[in-house]
Amino acid sequence: FGDAAQKVDYVFKVVLIGDSAVGKSQILARFARNEFSLDSKATIGVEFQTRTLVIQHKSVKAQIWDTAGQERYRAVTSAYYRGAVGAMLVYDITKRQTFDHIPRWLEELRAHADKNIVIILIGNKTDLEDQRAVPTEDAKEFAQKEGLFFLETSALNATNVETAFLTVLTEIFNIVS
Ligand code: GDP
Ligand code: MG
């Protein structure tokens, strides 16, 4: 974890989007610092975090952008999307509304971002399986229809967080290299 002093072959900007409180900041904290907090404050200030990893013998610096509490519709500005080569579209599996808003986020993304952007749909908080409100099948079907990667994660117990980032970063790597 962290950025070792090493030569960087690629820098990939990836943006996190989705409704407030779905776990975007905790997914990022888990990926960038292997941390998790149950009472995470609304994101203030910090624009992005980085982690450098090796993909197919190349050093890839992932620069992951987190919305600074601007999750209201249309509040995320085009500057946020500028230069992004990947996007993680996050909903909370225990809150149906956050999944129902995904088409809206996708529309925003497609309006502002590069048309070749790699997108993964993420259903977070799988540790709360007993409160599940979004069937895996519904999300899988939506992702297939829209041509998105799809994974369910838990930032709390770290399930699939690494895999989700690696899926996006490897796909981007394969496109640009
Ligand atoms: P954001 O607004 O999308 O950035 O959401 P946060 O990352 O701030 O998380 C919102 C709340 O959900 C916080 O209380 C987190 O601790 C909690 N949370 C985030 N991810 C998970 C998870 O995977 N499981 C559980 N149980 N809670 C989570
Ligand atoms: Mg946040």
C-alpha cells in the first residue's frame, strides 16, 4: 500500500460516483489505505487519493477521485469527469433508491466523460445481506444491458474491493497499452 518511490508508466484517473452514503469514500479508503470507518464524515476537501500498483510488469498509478459531498443530481461538475478513463458507479444493496438512481448517474457520466471510459457498477455493503433490497440478478441484468462490468463489494470487510479496482484498471491498461 502507498506509493513507493518508483518510476510510473501510467497514470489513470478513475472517478467514484453514486448517491450519498452508498460507501464511495469507504471503498476508496479501503483501496488506498486499507482503512474503514463506520462513522465516516461526509467527504470534505480531499479530491483524490492515489495508489500505485503493478499490472503486467508496468507501474500504474491509480488516481481515484471522490465526490466532495456533491452527490446531488447535476452538482458534480464536468471538471470532475475531465480526463477520467474509468468510473465506479456505486449503489447500496440495502437501499433500493440508490440503485434506481443509477441510470441517472450513467446518463450524467455519458454526457460529461470520454465515450470510451471503462465503467463498473458496484453494489456495496454485502456484509448487510439480511437487509438486501436489490437482488444481484437485477443489477447483473442492468449491467449487461448497458455494457458495464459489475461486482458486489463490502468496504467494511474488504470483499471484492481490490478486485473491483483491478477489473477497471486492467481493462483500461489493456485499452491504452
Ligand atoms: P459516501 O457518501 O458514498 O462517500 O459514503 P461513505 O463512504 O461516507 O459511507 C456512508 C456510511 O456507510 C458510513 O457510515 C460508512 O461507514 C458506511 N459504509 C460504507 N461502506 C460500507 C460497507 O461496505 N458496509 C457497511 N455495513 N457500511 C458501510
Ligand atoms: Mg463520501
